[in-house]
Amino acid sequence: MISATVTGNVWATRRIEGIPAGAFLEVEVDGTGSRLIAFDVLGTGVGEHVLVAQGSVASGWFTGTPPPVDALIIGSIDSTPNK
């Protein structure tokens, strides 16, 4: 699981059957500058800090036949503990 910040929306006019309602968002992994596309079912917005699950954990969240989703936003980070 990684923490990231949502940096933008990814607009797709067509998608394959089997992908449920939700949005594709671009996120930047905290501390690395790396970016990836994650599927969001929570209604997350640009600038929010999120938790992202990847791989089989992400696709395994869906019921039925898993869609081809490799990264899934699974939570919104409200605050982080002081170090």
C-alpha cells in the first residue's frame, strides 16, 4: 500500500465492459515524484491525500470477475501522525 496525492483526472470516453462506476485519477506517490493512474470509487478530488493498493489486492476488491484494474484508491488520508 502506498500514500499518494491526487494530481488530476483521466478522462476516458470509452471503457471496456466490466469496469464498474468510478473514475480514473492520476496520483503522485508521496516522496518519489512517480505518477500512476488509480481507479477511484470513493469520489476523491484533486489535491487529496490517498492510500492506494496495487496488483492483485486492487483487482481482488471487486466482486465477480476482476476488472483490469492495477491500482485502486482504498482510503482518504485525513492526517498523518507527527514524527
